[in-house]
Amino acid sequence: MIELRFKQRYSPEIITPPIKLRFNIDHVEPELKSIGVDFQLNWLSQELIIQSKDLYWHNQKVGTEINIASTREKLATALFNFDWQYTALITAQTSAVWGNSGYVSNVIKMPYKIITAIEYNEKDFNWLTQLSVEHTEFKQLWNSSELLKTVRELHWHVKPLLESRELVIHYGETDKEYICYWRNHPFKGYVNLEFTAAATSQNGRLVMRFNNPDKICYWGLPGGLVRGDDDVPTIDRKIPIEPQIRNTYIMQPTINCVRVFDDVKILISSVNYSVSRSQFSATANLKFCSRIDLERALDQELKISINGYDFYVICEQPSTSKRFANSSYSASCRGRFALLSAPYARATNYANPTAKTLAGIMSDILVNTGWSLDNKMIDYPIPTGAFSYTNLTPAAALLSVAKSVGAMLDIDNANKTVSVIPSWPVMPWDTENAICDVILNDSIILEHNTSQTISQEHNAIFVRGEQQGVACKIKRAGTLGDQFANDVVDTLITHNQAARQRGTCELANSGKKQNTTIRTKLLDDLPPIRPGMLVGVTYSNSTYKATCDSMDISASINNSGAITVSQTIKVISNV
């Protein structure tokens, strides 16, 4: 402790302070350049007292001097100095200047969730806004006494000129996703507390637990409160294929067959190409003009062009027929997708190790095969380990998955694309409200044969999964749902959408059907009619719509060189 005693009264003539304190501090030379800092603090209290603090920096040593002056009546000066001396004065100054008087452009973007390509911009909003903000002033006033006052001002001078503001709303199709919402309770909850004893001091606590309300999720299009896709009517914006009605049809049929890898021409005398909804690959029969053509085509991929339409097949099983002065060579073929079946692909086992979707499982089947997937079915989640198969080739496994959800395979052999589409793109009881894919009339129908099959009609069915599946009752809209079909159990029925698609297909297969076989032409404006297409038929004063079940194209060359080409389709409709 230091005790200071003053024995005489302060006199104005005495300007030297009674006590001087000096401290010597060893100084270490800094490596960087020196910085001079000047700090000054002034205040007023009764009589004016000035106190200053100076900082100086020098090389040799640091001298610190504290001067204390006391006064009671008149003005006295008190100094608080740090003397750091250096040969050159270095001043560091930091300043922040904030101002802007130019143009300011604000753009507000409202991004929506867009997965597909943007079709067009629905609306553009442009407007002009003139803002004139001179300054913004922020003051802090601090009054602790009459003589003590601190004022802080922050001047902010901005004068923006907002030229335009653009709001763009993008409109386009979006993918389906899970939409979840909390179900409202039928009545408000309440808590009833009853106290039957006097209050006592306790350290315990009262715990109250409330269960969350039920959460409902469904698969549909986002963007509103109205549910979609449950019973969406058939709305088509397509233009049907309708050949022109002519008095005379001039035909110039052509047949051409080449080997795919080297374009070597193969001479054939006839070809028959067929495909149906239940197959994963088309089948074909070729008749060659010579034994050399058969040897060139055997075990090779062939491209057959009939009237300008290309078909890809694999020549597999040859056959030879010989008799006196006559020999014929032919072979049975399958479509290009048969490369994913036996004997070209080995049978494997599969089980989903993680949670996937329907499209994800089908993509796993086609991985490293060179084929791509185009899924047209409603996708849904499949839990871990819910799906598996054993000893199946990729083609057979993909067909099995498609049939589990009521779908079929539509193969594009030219582009190596597999489309998974519904077996009934249009329900047989809803064909009147749908637009046809192809329209056939009397002038191009060469043959028209009909037959009927009788089976029991159903309007409801129970579709169930297995350990991790769901159980759903699928009912045809507008019916009582009292005529049940046999239950369907499948491992892939793990979601309501899976049950809905499979059950709809089963109900469409039931009932009395009319099978019609139509032989028609293959023209420039009448391409091959693919299975699954909705065909409108006008023949012998009758008009109806039916779903194509199979297609067969035949072409042949007779001994005189005349070429005959026709296509035969089998369509199914409800009676």
C-alpha cells in the first residue's frame, strides 16, 4: 500500500507536481514496423480538467510517466503520458465510408419446384418505383449531469433510383410426390385436473403427454388442397392416327434385311413378326432364299425393314426342309430384348438391401445391360427387403415386376428403351370418353373376325402384400363393389398406389369380352399398331373402341417377285 500525505496548501505558483512516478520497462524490439496510436479523452467536471493520453514508440526503451495534479478551487492540468519515440511517424487510419447515389436494381425471384423443362412464362410484372431516402440518423443521448453529454450520430446517405422490379412465375408440369397433412380431430381435446388433498411441499413434478394427431399421406401432384389422381378421368390431348379414305390405294411394298454389325444384306423370301402384351420380347419367323443367307444370319442381330418400318431380331434356331428338287431354309427369331434372357444372360438372385421405389428396383434390374428404363407407372416406395427373386434373368425379372403392378413392357428395340406402361391404358368401361390412338375404317380393313369369351364380371377385389405390405379393397367407381374377384397377394404390394394399379388391372380383365381380329394394311400414314393402343373401328355399320392385345406383321415374296405386306391385330373390348 502507498500512502500519500500533503503538508502544505496548493499554490498556483507551484506548477511542479509533488510526486513523480517513473517505471522502467525492458523493451523487446518488434519485428514488424511500428504503428503510432494517438488516443485522447476529454471530459468536464465542475472546473475544466484536461487529461490527455499520448502514445509514442521508440527503439531503445519505453518510458512511462504519470503526472498527477490535484486541484480544489481553480483550474489545474493533469497529464497522463506514454512517450514512445521512433524515427519516423507511422499513422494508421481506418475509415468506413458508406454511401450510394446510383441506380439500385432489385430482382425478386420466386422459384417453384420445377423438375421438368419450363414450358413458358405465365406472367411478367413490371413496375417503376421511385425512392428518395435522404439520410437516416441514429442518435444516442446520454445525460448523467448537466455538464456531461455524449451525442453519437450515424449519417447514412442513400438515394437509390429503383428502375424496375420483375416478378417471373414459371409454369410447367411437375412430378408427383408424397403430400402429407395432419388429420383434424373431430373435437377439441381438454385436460381435467382434480386436486383432492391440501398442497404440500414436494420436489416431484407433473408430466403430461399428448399424442400427435394422425398424419395422412398420399401420392399426387403438389400445389393445392384438392386431392388429385385418385379417379382422374381420361383426358387425352393426342391426335389419333387416321389414314385418309381413298378410292384407290397404290401400294409399293418393300422388304429389306441386313446384318446389324456390318450391314451385309440377307436375302429373305418371307417374314412374320408378332408381339403381344404378355411377352417381354417379340418373336419372328424368317424364310431365307439360300443356305448361305441362313449361315450369314445365324446367331446375329438383323434389321428387317418392311415398308420403311424397322424391326430388330436375333436369328436363333435354324431349320431346314429338303425334298426332291426343292430345299427351304428358315429360322425362328426373337426381338432384341431377348439378349437379356437365356441363353444370353445368366439367371441371378436379387433382394433390395435398402429402401427403394418401384422405378429404382426396375433400374437395378437393367443396370449394366445397355438398356434404359422409361417408367409410365405411378411410382411408390418399397421397404428394405420387401422384394426379392431367385433364378431369373433380367428380362424375366422385369416382366415379373411389371405384372405385379398390372403393367406390361413396351420395347423400343431401335433405341434400347424399355417402357413400363399399364396393361389397360384406358379402362374397357371408360373407352367412350377416351380419344383413340388409331382409327380404322372399312376402306383399309381387309378382314374382320369376331368372337366372344364369357367370364364372370367383378367390381371389387382385395389386393394384399406380404410381411411389409398393405391390404386394400379396390372397387370400380360407380358400382356397389359387392362382386369380389379372387384375392391377389404379391410382395410388391407395399403401398396403396401399388394395390390400386394391380386391382384395376384385375378388374379390367374380368367380364364378358369381345375378341376381334382385324387384318389391315401397313401404309405411310398407318404405322404398326402396338399392343396397348386404343383402336377405333368402323366396320359394317358398327363403331366401337377396343384395346390392342397383339400385333402380327407378315410379308412375303412370291415366285414372280410380287410383295405382299399386311398387319393383323387382335383387339379386346367389353360387351
